[in-house]
Amino acid sequence: MILDLYHYYEEDQGPFKNLSSLEINEAEEILQKLRCEGDTFASKRSLDYLRIRRELESKARESFINKGGKPKNLYPQYMTLGACEWIREWFKNGRHIQIPLAKFKEDSISFTYGDLFPTMRYQDGREYRGQVYTISEINELLNKYGLPQVWNREGNQGPERYIEVQIWNDEVIKKYRHM
């Protein structure tokens, strides 16, 4: 099992900023500004992005609760399981934070085998589509498939490019917010 989680962010904005935690109008304004600037990955997001994102986050949260998770937040913060340096390209001046997985309580984090969007929406019959995993379950998938950022580095073998981690409790990450 990989022991570290990574969070990538824009240096000027700081880590652990989350559009879902904002009022919808404020989030839409920020997203529209990013679209107008057009120089980051976020600028390419569709007009219905926030609506879809909130639906998927709600679905992931419910699935996690059904597996014994105890989320304290309505919306997660995001990290990756293991390093995925190409994500820095999403930002003008990308940075990252690395936090040991052991710092998190098992009932406060969930995993998707790939980014939440394609994992929950893409239909190709792979067993991990539409699924949210606990720590022990993601270990089983790692043993079976390995890390997507290794076998699908270029993204030419499907939409999974990393294992996403959803952080449902800010207890651990709050001290990293002001870096």
C-alpha cells in the first residue's frame, strides 16, 4: 500500500480550496473567471460542471456511509494515492502537499479508482466504475490492477489516471491550508 497522499494546487491560491464548499453563485463566479482566463485545466470545465460535481459528490458520500464511513463534511477535499506529477500541469504554478495516509482515520476517507467524474459516469464494464472504496478495498484493487498513474501515464488506456482520495473530515488537512 502507498503510504502517502498528495494534494496538488495553484501556488497563488493555496491548498485545499473547494468550489463545492461555496455557495453556488460564488462558485460559478470563480469558475467563470477561470474559464475567461483560459490558462488552467479548470478553464475547460463545462457549464454544468458544478451541478454534476455536486451530484457525484453526494453519490460518493452516500456510498461511503453505506460502507461504514463517517463523513463530517458534505463535500470532500481531494488528494491522490501516490504521486501523480503530471497533475501539476493543470496549474500555472503548481505545488503539492504530501501527507502520510496513516494520519487519517479510516472512516474519514474514501477512494475511487480514477477521478470521481469518469469513475462515476463512464460505463465500460470495468468493476471499479461507479464504486467508492475503503482503505482495505482499495488495497485489493491495487494488488489486482496497480496504480493507474503507472500503467496509464499518458491516459491512452482509459480515463483512470490516478486513484483519487476523498477527504471527508478536515481534521488532518486544516493545518496545511495556510501553506
